[in-house]
Amino acid sequence: MKTTFEELYSKYHQDLFQFIFYMVKDKQQTEDIVQDVYIKVLTSYQNFKGESSEKTWLFSIARHVTFDYFRKLKRKRNKFLEFFNWGEEGEQIKSEQQEPEEYILLDDHRKQIYHCMEHCSNDQKQVIILRFIQDFNIKETAEILDWSSSKVKTTQHRALKVLQQCMMTSFGEEERYHEK
């Protein structure tokens, strides 16, 4: 198993890290989640049947572990809000998540796309990350997300519309700013 694990790690670690990082946006938290993914991989590799590629299987595990993290985070937040009984005011508090370190290195266009991804739903973000950042095809993306190919295509189409609309809006605001 050690050789197989080392092989998985060397082939996919960077892509796996980026996939989780784009969703979590916190380097330390991403490292913790990646570690949890690898623990899960080590404990469940004997159950891998080879019905999909190892990369698809690995990213599917990463997706589930990341969603578990978000569920735990939501439960903690709700307990915290209930404890202090802040009601509606507490619901308006939003956590400011750290921007990716590489964010400042991106060109303006990529920064704008990254910013516009925040307007997408979680499903749309996942599809955009898997399809265009991680370069998975429709079938692989569907396997990772445990969706049909048509759902991936539809979600991708809607996500691209959201991104396009946001980009056009941002471009329009930028034009008005430069005209002044």
C-alpha cells in the first residue's frame, strides 16, 4: 500500500490541494482536510474496485471530506449563535475567510473570475473547479460528484452564465469608473 499511496500522492497532491483550497479558501484548513482525505484513502483503498480512475475516486473522497468539514462548521456556528441567542443580528455576521495567497499574483482577469465564482452556488463552484481548473471531463466530474452527466452539463452551463453576467457587470462598473 505504501508504494500505491506514494504514487497517488506524487501524481495528485497538488491538484487535490488546489481543489479543496478553492472551496475552503484557507491554507491551514485545506492542509487539515487534505490530511483527512489521505487518512480516508489509506483506510479504504482495499475497497477501491477500479470502476473509475484512481484520480476520480480520490477527488470523490476529497469532495465528501470537504463537505463534512462544512457541515461541522455550520453546526458549530449554529451552536455558537444559539448559545448567545443573537437572533437575527447574529445571522447577519459573516466570517471573513482568508483570500488565497496566490490571489495577488493573478492577473486582473483571473482575479475577476475568481471573485465572480463567489456568486455561484456550491454545486456550480465545484463543477467550475473540476472542469476548468482541474481539467476533469464531463464523465469524470459526474463520477466525482455522483451526478448524471446531464446534471454536470446543466450546472456547468448555469455557472458559466453566472460568471459571464458577473464579468459583464464588473466590466461595466470598471468602464464607468474610468470615464469619471
